[in-house]
Amino acid sequence: MAVGKEIRGKIKSVENTKKITKAMEMVAASKMRKAQERMRAARPYADKIRNITAHLSEANPEYKSPYMRSGGTSKAVGFVVVSTDKGLCGGLNTNILRAVTNKMKDVQTAGGTIQAVAIGNKGFGFLNRVGVNVLSHAVQLGDAPQLDKLIGPVKVMLDAFVAGKLDAVHLCYTGFINTMKQEPNIEQLLPLSASRLQQTDAEKSAYGWDYIYEPDAATVIDDLLTRYVEALVFQAVAENMASEQSARMVAMKAATDNAGTLIGELKLVYNKTRQAAITKELSEIVSGAAAISG
């Protein structure tokens, strides 16, 4: 029964793996709910800043912020690539990094240069492997995004754009749609488009007052736009984390189901092997008894 013992060992190994994947599925489900709450809680802040900044911009049409002007003539494009720190989340990182690769190829085909900021271990490792110039990075963010860990790396890209060293900056992340669906998104972060700061009629009526500026309107608008860009990056990281936990929960559930199927198949093979061994022993006994009696 050496073969049967080997199959029993495989069954035990797969059962242990199933316990691990089941536990990881439950942990991911718990973290997913918290990540979704953080993602939704960050949206009102960004909307508030957007409305105030849009109102200030309309009240001061003579001033145009550097964040809304076209970049320099260097044909350089920046990418803020948001990925996960850990794996075991299905094709989440593969999908966004494939989209980033295609976008970078388009830029290089047009004769442009590329600079990047990496948020997350997976994206940082990928950008280093393909030889992209990584200006800064932020890794090991934990389960909850911290704005102070994101401001530093992103500010390097913002300063380069304001200085005219970059023509555009793209934000690359995985957007959360629902538990079963997450989509890779590549959005233009800078220059800020007029559509981003466009207000609805209801919002215009809600923000129908003027402000007293200190020290002046230009400084206030620039600071608010900086906060707004940081809020967009924070929101992208929050959505990416919610997508990560959702994808990991689905992946671990699939792994648990596959382990259960494999255990069933191994048990069937074990029972067949055991039955064949018993049949062989009975045949040998009957043959021996017949030989003695004959």
C-alpha cells in the first residue's frame, strides 16, 4: 500500500492548503468591508475641495493655475502607478501593469520620455525591471492608506510638472466597481481638465458666495488645487486597496473550491487503489487455497 500512503499524504497536504486559503478568504472579506468604507468616506472631501476650487476659479477668471496650464516642451510624461504590496489577488496587478505598459509604449512611439512614481511593491518592482526612471516610491502602506506617506512621492511629480519638466501626468490604478468586478484605470491627473472642475447648476447655487482671500486669490487657488490633486491620488489608492481585498477574497474562494475538488478526486483515486489492492490479496488467497486443495 505504498501508493495508497502517498495518496493519503497528498490529501493531507491539500486539506492543509484548503484551511489556509479559507482563512485568507475570511480575512480578505473582513478587510474588504473596511476598505470599502474608507473609499466611500474619502469621496466627500475631494468633492468639497473640487467645488470650492471651481467656484474660486470662476470668480477669478484672470488667473490660471500652473496645474491647469499645459506643461513644458520636453515631451516628458509622468506616471503615478498604484499597485498592491502583496500578491495572491488574482490578475489585479497584471491587468493594471499591462495597461500601463501599453500607455508607455504609445508615449515612447510618439518620441516622448517617461518618468514614474510607484505606489506599492508590485508596481515598483515592475517599473525597475522594465527600466523606467522611478523618481520616488511609497511601499508597505499597510491596510489603510496614510496621506502623509503619499504626499512626499507625489509632490516630486507635481513639482516637475509645475517646473515645466513634464507635459502631463497620468494616474494609473484599479477602480473598484463591485466585489466581483474591478477595472484598470489610466486617468490624466495633470494638467487638470476644465471638465474636472465643472460645477452643476445645483452646485453653483450652493456655492454662490464670494470669499475674503488671505494672502491672495492665486495662492489660495494653488493650495486648494494641490490638496485636490493629493485627494485624487488618495482616492485612487483607497479604491485600489478595496479592489485588492475584493480580488483576494474571490481568488482565495476559488482556491478553496479547487482544493475541495482536488481532495474529492484524490479520495476517489485512493479508494480505487485500495479496492484494487484488496481484490489482488483476495485473488492470491483464493489461488493459494485452490493450489493446496488440488
